[in-house]
Amino acid sequence: MAGYVVLGTGFGILLRDAGYGVLWAFAMSALIYAGSMQYVGVSLLSGGVSLLTAALSTLMVNARHLIA
């Protein structure tokens, strides 16, 4: 459980520093299956890519779970 708390706190701080609020953090945590994609998603959104591009990138990264 300690790992989840540390990584979740780091994600929240990163997202807040990028200018996004608590609702974004809850939505990303609930909808993104790969935890590492949450961190990549913050940089995608703050980098100016569209939500569609961010969603497609997330889908492609998570597609590896479909094979196993």
C-alpha cells in the first residue's frame, strides 16, 4: 500500500503543477489502466496535444494487455 500512496502523491503533485485540478486526477486514475500512462498523460496534456491524441496514445500503450 505504501507504494500506491507514494506514486499517487507524486502523480497528484505532477498534475497540479501542470495546472490541472482534482477532477482530472480522479478521472485519469479511474480511466487509465496502466499506471505509467498516467505520468505520460500529464506530459501529453500539458504539451498541448488534443484529448483524442492522448486517448489514442493511451489505448496503444494499454493494448499490450490484450495479448496476455
